[in-house]
Amino acid sequence: MRLPVSEGDDALASETIAAAAAAGITVFDTAHAYGDDASYGRNERLLSSALRTCGADRRAKIVTKGGMTRVASAWIPDGRAKAILADCESSLAALDGLPIDLYLIHAPDLRTPWPTSVRALARLLDEGLVAHVGLSNVNRRQLQDALDIVDVSAIEVALSVLDDRAVRGGLIEFCAERGIAVIAHSPLGGPRRAHAIARRPEFAGIARARDATPEEVALAWLLDLSPFVVPIPGARRPETARSAARAASLELAPADRVVLATALGWPQREPSRATSPGDDAEVVLIMGVPGAGKSHRAEEYVAQGYIRLNRDERGGSLRQLSDVLGESLASGVRRIVLDNTYLSRALRSHVIGVAARHGAAVRCIWIDTPLAQAQVNLVERLLDRFGSLPSPEQLREQARDEPGLLSPTRQMRAFRELEPPSLDEGFVSVRRVLFERSARAPAKASDKPEAVFLAAAALSNPGWEGAIASAAPDVPHLIFDWRPDTVAGVLDEDVTRVAAVVDGPVTSALCPHPGGAPVCWCRPPLPGLLLAFARASGVDPSQSVLFGVGPAHRTLATTLGAAYHAMDGTTSPTP
């Protein structure tokens, strides 16, 4: 059972916990981050007190979590090792002597390498602070990576009759094969959607026949998925806790399961006709992170007569696009190409399932593109769309209606969430294609650069005048910098200084946006400023030279394929 998180009546919460324990519930889920800032650890203290009061403290299994920090009015992941260790120690103090049976990372932190967070769990085990460790809100790839580091006893993910992502993503099957428990949080769909279950005639009919409630039928459905699934409904009243306990003894007939699976649209194992002799229906699924270069590959198939289904062009969700796929196959279309992100196994499963029902084979092509090159592609897309680099405000406004317009943080999140495709999903083949950028022939040693990029900080080093004047004095020059909360005119003096030693035009570009997670595409080493300048000047950034002073500038040069000149006197050409 999940401990209530609201700041309500402590006496009612204690009564609910006691009722759950009396009904035979032994697993209690809480977290140090449940509650508001003023009550950090409140739920753990409340659980500990209630379990002792009702005498259930010896048999209760406590699940709690760490790796979250409070920022303003919201909790955000903090996967640093020291944060996870500190949270665990705080949880032990709040539980006042009750042991932690299972300790989970609350959610992956995009700012911290995943192995770093997982190794912190291993340390908790090694030091004997907890009995078992696990992961919360993860996908299959993150779980697989974690298993290389630590023995994961359980995961906690959203799973309900209204949310089948863990099933479609292969998590349930993967965990069952390895004996890993799956704790299903929000098993009734969460507070906002739980009432929808009672209104579904399928649940109401089965509930009447079984002398149960629709909610109990929904919980019994989850328990029937696998012996490793443990639903933890959030009970705020004693009667709700007792109802959840009754669901554990409710048995559904095979016909009940078929009715519910069909009504809910859950994936069902069907014999695929995709490889039947003489059946030529084919779906090509091209996947990759935003900016991977999927559209170019899809155009090659369109030229061969394939019908293209793309969310950016048609709008809607990927789930809705799968419905369009089914309609197309049913109408007799035999060659279809889909080029969308499809980052997760769950999203890809919809395509595979629809294709199987129509006897179509599904081939997967994964465009595996490095983050830096995907960033270049997205910036080029923005320049095509706006004619110049959009402000963060413009980007947010337009992104509401155009899925392909992303902020840097959203693209980076996609990289962390990507689950590589595999044959066991149901593909007839999986081909990984490494991204290659079409480029002009490399410049000869005697050829001069087409443009010179100057990091403003480089102009503080002695001898910059001679280095810049000797590079390519008659080509366009750009002075760029990141200075939060300043205006473009701050670089005017630098423009004047450079113009005095070169013959070509000199301009400047400034990123004034704040620190933290990037909200813009112009903060180095992101390539927005330089790509916008290159397009406006009609120059090829890969045939240019960049003068810089640190790792960010070197990374930027590598991203663009420009030669890098460090102001310490070394020159490093980048491929």
C-alpha cells in the first residue's frame, strides 16, 4: 500500500495504515520526498509511528526512495551519489529504527550519469544500510544497465489498466524472467483517472458477477499479469485499504481477462502472419532521437513507392499514428514507412502489434546519431523554420503545435530515454545505421578558411592580434560569447578591436540567457550562434577555423568540423 501523501488528518492516515495491516497488507510504500517542503520526511515518520501503534512494525516491509531535491515548489531528481546517501540516512532517521527493506532511486536524474546513481545504491547495500535496492520510474534499458552494477530486487513503475507502457516496453516480461519484483504505482490510474474505471461497463459487469467493486477488479487484473507484480494503491481511508486487500483474493475467469484486454486495447499475443509465404506487406520503422536524420532516410523509401506516416506532418500522437497505419494496411497499402522517434519499446510495440494483425512484416532502421550532430540537425531545422535562431520564448510557443521543435534539454532527455531496438520486440530485422553528414570535400592544406569564429575570451590572451590576422584576414569574422543578462552591445568594443587587424567583415553574436539547464540553442558549446552566422554569411562552418580558450570551444569546433586554434599556441584540426 502506498502511504497517503496529502497533508491531511494524521489520525485518519494512522487508522488507514492500521486497517491495511489488519487486512493482511505487509508492503508499505513511502518516500522521504512525499509531502511539502515544510514536512520533509513527514510520511516516513507517520508510517513508523502508525505501524508501531497497531503492532505491525515487525512484519511490515517498508519501501522508501531517495534521490530527489526540492527546487522552488517542485521536487526534481538528484542522482548524485552524495544526495542518495544523504537521503537514505535521513529516511532511516525518520523511520526511527524501523529497517528499510527496499530502497529505490526515485527517478533517473538527467544531469547525473546513470552508473553514478546506481553505484550509490550498491554502496548502501555494501554498508548494510538497507536490505535490498531497486529503481523507480525506469525503462528496460536503464534497468539492464543497472543490473551490470548492482543486484536489483525490484522496480517501481506506473502500471494500471489505463497504463500499459510497462507491458509494451517489455519490463514485466524482463523482470519475470529474472525474478525482479514489479511494484505497480498508480494501479488505478492515479487520483485524476481512477473514477473512470467505475464508469467502464466491462469492469462494472465483472464486478457485479464477482460481488466486488470495479476498482477491485482492476487490481485483480494487475495481480493476474504476473506473480511478480505487486500493486500499491494509494489508500486514504480504512475502507479503501480493506478493499485493496480483498482484490488479492479475487480470481478472474479467462473470459474476464479476454473481455478486459480487448476493451482496454492491451497487447495480446497473436500469431503473426508477417513471414507467411507470398505475403508482401511491409512496414519500415525508422527510429532515432530528434535530429537524427530520419526524414532524409524516409525520403529514399518514398521515392521507391512507400507511403510515409510522420507525426510532425500529420499531428496527433504516435498511438494515433498506429491507428492510421492499421487503416492504411486494411485499405490494401502494402509498403509503408514511418519515421518518428519511437524511443521506447512501448511506443514501438503499437506499430508491431498493428502490423501483425494485418500480416505485415516490420523492419527497423535505427539512425544512431551522436548528440552533437543531432544538435546541429535541430538547429538547422529551426533556421529553416524561422529564418533565424528563435528565442526560448518563441521556441516554447511554437513547440506546442510543432512536435519537431525542441529545446536542448528535451533533446538531451530523449538521448537518456532511448531504448535501442532488438529482434525480440517482434521485428523481422533490425539495422543500426551510423549517422554520416554529407559534406564537401576537405579543404586542401593551402586553402584558406571560409570564416573565422572568435570566442570573446580569446581576445584576452596576449598575441591574439597576430594569430587572427594571419589566419584569414579577408573572410567574415564572428565574435561570440555567453554572458547572462547582458545585451548585444557589450561586444561592440571587441568588434572594433578585431576590425582593426583584419580586412573582412566583423560581426558579433551573444547568448544572454541564464545558466542552468539550457533553454536556448545559442549557449556554447551548443552550435546555434555559429550556424546562424554561417547561414547568413553563406559560409561552410566545416571549412572555417575557431579560436577558443577551453573545452567548450574545442567541443564546438569538433561539432562543426571546424579547425580549432587554442590561444595557447596549439592548433588542432578536427575531422
